[in-house]
Amino acid sequence: MTQVQNIVNGQWNIIATPTDAGSPVNYYANITNWGSGSFTAPGGSVLVARNNNADSGFFEQTHTSLLSKLVGSRVTIALNASGNNRLFTGVLSDDGKTMSGSYADALGGGTWVAQRRPAVTGTYSGILTSIANPSEKPILFTADISQDEAFRVTGTAVVENSGRFASLKFDAGSRAVGGAIRLVDSSNDVTLNLVPYEDRNLSLNAPFYASYRIEGGDVGTGTVNAI
């Protein structure tokens, strides 16, 4: 029984698609087992990405949470968010890697699919373009990062075409939530948010939509790939 309960533990990505043909919503969550088939992802461990958006406020949504229950293969997930409460019901796959079903909310409801995501440890390479200074050369970077069991992320990056720094070191504040990644270099006042650009379909190989902020310096967006 313990093995069945623990199978939902970990990093998950949910795509909810409304029946009215509206835009899907991506949820990323770090789910923790509380025993007796109960699981939770408290505030700060659930992110909401509308239209695959990775703007600078993406990782500040601390009040959204999930409370879930697994009975056999049947799963129920209650999403608690300001103006966006939803009840997901469905089935966990036999291998524990995916979930799917339907959901209901104040607007009606729709269908949902979910997949377990691995730790974000790896190498990432991308191109970032300034919004504040669009005439500047695109910033090129390659990052090597590691994730621990508490979802904290550390690592470094080599940077080209930046007039302020040639490298970054990611420290406190860097973390993974589901398949999304926040990278923070506090000494250079740099924050980089990465969200898988799945375009309505679950994928472990999708590129990442990126946004960055250099405090007092620049903001921009780009595309990043795991390599």
C-alpha cells in the first residue's frame, strides 16, 4: 500500500483544456505525500502558466495550492487559487507516469492530462533578446544545473554578449517547480525563468520559453533547450 501512495510524489505538469475552446492552462507542481493516500502541493509549490507564459511574476504566485487524494488508481485534485478554484478527477496510469480526466470550475470545466517530470538537472543552452534594448546583440548562454531532493537548484552559466558579466552562479532562490525552473544569481541581480513550451500537448522534450530580468538593467525573453 505504501508503494501505491508514494507513486504520486514528485514533480508534475498538468494541462487543463476548457470545453469552450478557450486557452489551456498549464500547472506545475511539486507534490508531497502526507500518508493514507493524501498528497499536497502547498503555496509556492504550484505555478500557473497561461498561454505558456513565463513573465517575471510567474514564480510569485505563492497562494495557489493543490490537495489531492488517491484511492486505488482514482485521483482527486483540488486546486485552490484566487479566482481559479478547480476540482480535477481522473485516473493514475498503471506505471504512475501520467494522469488524466475531467475538471469542473465556476466557468464549467473541461479535460486535463498530467505527466510526471524528472529532476531538472542537466545542461541548457539558449538565446535571450532584450525587450528594453532591442538593438543590442542577443545574449547567448549555456548553463549546467543540479537539483536536490528539496527542489533547490544550483549551478553556473557561461554568458556571451553581455556587457555586465561573462558568467553566472545560481544560488538561493533558484528552484524547480514541476518542469519549470527559476535561476537566480543574487550577486549580479539576475533572475531567469524557464517554462516548457508544450503548445497544448504534454512533452518532456519541449523547448523552454524564457524570460529574464537584470535589476536596474534589462528585461527580455528567449528560447532555451535542454542539451
